[in-house]
Amino acid sequence: MNGHKMLFSGLKLWTAGSSRWMRRLHDGCSPKVCIVGSGPAGFYTAQQLIKARQDVEVDIYERLPVPFGLVRFGVAPDHPEVKNVINTFTQTARQSRCSFYGNVDVGTDVSVEELRQAYHAVVLSYGAEGNRTMGVPGEDLAGVHAAKDFVGWYNGLPKCRQLRPDLSCETAVILGQGNVALDVARVLLSPLDFLKKTDITQPALEALAESQVRRVLIVGRRGPMQVACTIKEVREMVKLPNTRPEMMAADFEGVAEALKDLPRPRKRLTELMLKTALEVPGEKEQQRRNGASHAWGFRFFRSPVEILADSERSRTAGIRLAVNRLEGSGEGARAVLTGEVEDVTCGLVISSIGYKSLPIHPSLPFDSRKAIIPNNMGRVQRAKGLYCSGWLKTGPTGVIATTMNNSFDTARSLVEDMESGTLDVSAAKPGSQSVGALLAKRGVKPVTFSEWEKIDGVEMRRGEAIGKPREKLLTVEEMLQLARS
């Protein structure tokens, strides 16, 4: 009987050992994909890959100790519903075939070439962290900020922590008329009690409490029918408490007649702007407007020519705008200079004319004119095993759903290449094993997803104590200290 027992326990031991060995063998042969960047593009690519292939293993590398990119650092504090996608990303990150490695700066801590050697495929999804410049005199004066930096400041992006926007002026001018421009206008004009209930950072809240900004002009080079924002954002501006709209009737000449030819979303948006600009409001709305201490308005057919300095030539005192006319019609209409200019007095200029991607390494294909990686459905040209998704693939356009679709497309291209044999996944690759060893040798300690969840828990508890959804940690040092505590 004892012999049988020994045989049985020996068999159990062998079975357990062999199953571990089989699992390791399987791991060795499973396709290993690495994603650079943990914003929406990175997570949506990972989600689709894991769904499409039962054997794929995905590692996501992120420069910061915290994930989610622009969902955390770009979405407006008063749009918590947009941040709900974090729940989906968290589900992906918790899957056994997905690993998150924060605090790893690809290009510095580990090269793309080293990643390509360790993985069957590398997907670049690191977004657009550069700013498009205006290219006008005076844009480096104090009081001029890129919208990306201003948004990063009120959303707690560590590198924007030192931004000290001077809000002591009465008028702010925002250049650009996309959703980011309207987010910035809303934050500048929103009642403090309203912002206090969001996850806006405490330093931004304190600065806005002292703000003297009473008027925000949102300037665009083309007309009302080419405006880049969506109806939701304009509606929020129209309804913003303690504000009144200030539009120029001349900007809307001929617009009513052209309405019938517009596609439905564009038509509804234009109708809302027309109504806001030209219609006499009802008695209740008129009372609301009369009592408002803050104002906002679109200024169309205007391009920046120069930022005007004060008498000491040290900071912004105004902006010179060229007056344009349109050639052509619809989305393809071009702004053409008329030769006329006008000056607007203001102490704050925020340039919201677009983000742009930057090359991660000079050896990799990059189209500097379009600021994208040249690709075919996410496959990087002339670089087998290299892919891209998100804004790096398309340029900075669209909303989160747009990024989702373009990331799913990249994942599908990658899976197609695996299945057709275009991408050879037959040979085992070491993946995070070899990258982890390289990082350890270089003194880099990655932050895991469970360590991020420690940070997440602390931020939410801090927020709860003061009636906010979260109070973000603002420095990388603080994040790392907490992750490792």
C-alpha cells in the first residue's frame, strides 16, 4: 500500500513539474508583443491583440510611473464620464497575458532596437508630446503658453508642475477652436465651486481662485462652418454659469443661407452658434446674461501675426491678428490674408493649434512634415515587426473613439501578419525577461500595475477627504515612493 502511495505522490510531483515545464515551453513559443505608451492607443491595441489571439503576451512600457496617458492628463477635469474608459483599460491590464511596466523611458532606459530583439513585434503608441508652434514674433514672451502645457498643469502632468500662468489680466486669447481650446476656456471661466468637485489639481485650483480673467476670446483662422470643436463643447460654453456669449454678427454673414447644404452634425453645430450669436434671447436667458460677470466669444477669420509686448518688453500685453477671408467653401475652404490687421489687448495667450508627435530615434522612419510614422494600416514602412497606433499613426485628430478604431486596426494588421507568416513568431523570444535584466543592470526599477493601484487608492482617498474624485500626486518622486512603500 505504501508503495502505491509513493508511486502516486511521485506521479503527482512529476505531473506538476511537467505541467510547469510545458507552460514554460508554451510561454517560450507564444508571440510576444511590446507596446510603447500606455494611453488610449496603447491600451486599445493591447485589448484587441489579447482578444484576437489566445496565445499572445503583451507588455506595455510607459515613461511615467502611472498609466492612461491623455485620459489622465488630457481629458478635462469636468468630463469624468470620458475617463470611464480607464475601467476597460484596467480590465486589460489585469489579464494574465498583459503586463504594465511604468517608469521605463523607451529611447533612454532601453532602445527600440533592444525591444525589437526581445519581442516578435513592437507597437509604438507613445502619442504626440510636442507642440506645434505659431511661428510669430513674441511667442516666447511670458504669458504665452501652449494649450498642451496649460492642460498638463491643471491635470497634474509632472513636467508641467512648474508652470505658473499669470492670471492677473482681464482678457485671455486662445488660438484655435478645437475641443481642447474650449476645455481651456471653460476651466478659465468656470465657477470655483464647480471645479472644486473635479480632479483638477490643488495648485491649479488655488491659482484659479485668484484669477482676474473675465473674458476669453477663442480665435480661428477660418469661419463658423469650419470650426473644429463639437456641439457638446459649444453647448457647455453656452450654458456655463455666470458667463455671457460675445460674438461678432459680421462673422456669421451668409451662414444661415448655407445651412441647408451642411451634413447633419455640422449643421446642428452651426445652428447653435448662429442662435447664440444672433438671436435675441428670452427674458430669463437675458436676465442671466445681464447678471454675468464673465464673457466668452468666438472670433473667426483671424490669424496671429505677432504677440505684442509690454513697455518693458518682458511679457504679453496683446496680440496682433491678421483679418482673413475664405477662398472656397466647406471643409476645404482656405484662409487668405486681406492685408488688414487688428490688435487685441490681453495678458494671456494660449496656443491650441495642435499637438505633434516626435521621432523616438533617428534611425526609425518618421515623416517630419506630417509628424507621423509612415505606415500602412499601422505597419511601419520598411521596418518588419514594427507597428504604430494612435496619433503617431494618424496625427492628432479625433476623439478617444477615433483612437480606439485606429488602434484596433493596427492590432488586426499585426494579427494578420502573424497568421499569414509575414511576421515570423515560430522562434521563441525572451520578451520582458531580457528587457527586465537590461533595466536592472541600468538601475531602472519598473512600476507594476499593482503598484500603480496603490497610487490610485491613495489618490482616491486623498480626494474623498476633500470632496473630489481624486487628488493626484504631482511628482514622479512621490509616485515612486508610494509605489515602493
